[in-house]
Amino acid sequence: MRRLLIDPKHAAYAAGYRDALIYARTDLNDNLAALRGEVDELRGVFRDVVAMLREQADQDVVALRRQLELALIRLIRRDPATPLH
């Protein structure tokens, strides 16, 4: 890699520019790490919500099956002479 030659009058400007780039890279890395942490947290919340919804869905299916069984039992026990409506 070739070394860039800078006029001594502009050395302070170049050093300031370099320092600004280093600061920007560090700041971006910090922000990226924070965002990754938030994404991980949101993934955990999402997993919890999906698990809760699945559990609720399973409970709903059990309840609906029980209601269906009761309705079928009532139909079986009904007097055929009585109209359905």
C-alpha cells in the first residue's frame, strides 16, 4: 500500500478527517450492536407470543371438540318425532 503524502499545511485537516471516520465507524458499530440486541429481544417476545397463541389454539380446539360431542349427543338422544327447527 502506498503512503499518501500530505502537504504539512493540511496534515491537521487529514488527521481530523481520519479521526472523524474512526469515530463514525465506532458509532456505527455501537448502534449495530444495540440494534442486534433489540432484534434478539423482539425475537424472544415473538417466540413467547407464538407459544401463547398455540397454547390458546389448542385449548380452543379442545373446547370446540367438547361442544361438538355434546351437540352430537343431544342429536342422538332427541326424539325423532320432534322437528329440528
